[in-house]
Amino acid sequence: MKIAIYPGSFDPITNGHLDLIDRALELFDKLYVAIATNPVKEPLFTAEERMAMVKQLTKNRKGVTVISFPGLLADLSRKLKAVAIIRGLRAVADFEYEFQMALMNRKLYHGAESVFLMPSARYVFLSSNLIKDVARFEGDVSFFVPKLVERKLKQKFGR
């Protein structure tokens, strides 16, 4: 069984994330969507809220398991016996950071290769931070996120 991990903060999960999940499932038998809990960052949604949203939105996708993790991705990869770490590359700006992370993960654990997937054209500019900014100022995010996430964003921003 080929196991992959798709890590991220998913704060919030977007249609771009879901697109990558679907495409990764075509390549791997099992996909762990791993929600990072970083004590240095202050996310809009709690880890529990992010877990609940991702679980709800992936419940009908065979082969997906949603987990959270507080530590090193390399350690999680080793524990889950993952052969791949899925990452999305939206633009050249993403590449440098992702390249550094891939090299560090390889140094810490040789068992998993970083696999970079290009986003579908309609999601190439999407980021969770942009979505939060648009939602904060009452912009329409309905094209970018599922209805569930749109409702949760409105609740967070008091609308």
C-alpha cells in the first residue's frame, strides 16, 4: 500500500486544497491529511475546528484519514510509513520554501519523497491567508471555499 501525507495548516481548507487531495488520491492508496499545530502561529480556526471542517469535507473520499500533528513532519512520515509528502506549488515564490523543506525532510527521514503537484489553473492564486483577508472585509469567497467553510468564516468575522 502506497501511503502519502498531505500536511498543512488548512486555516481554512480551500477548494485548492480539496483539488490536491483528489489528485493525490489518484496516485496513492492512502492519504493522511495532516493538520499542523504550530504553537508559534496564531490560526484563525482552532486545531479542533480545522479538523472538523476537513473531516466533514473529506468524509466521502475513500482512502483519506484526517489527523493532527504537533511535531516534525519527518517523524510523522516515519511513524505512518509514508512514501510521499504531498505539497502544492502555486508559483515560483512557493518553490524556494518548499525546496528547503523537502531537503530538510529528506535529511531527517529518507523514506518519504516530496511530491509537488501543480494546482489546477482556477486555483493557482489561492491561499488561505488571501481567503481570510477577503472574508474579513466581507468579500465573496464562495468560489474559493466550500459552503461549510464560507459559513464558518462568516461566523468567525461576526456576520
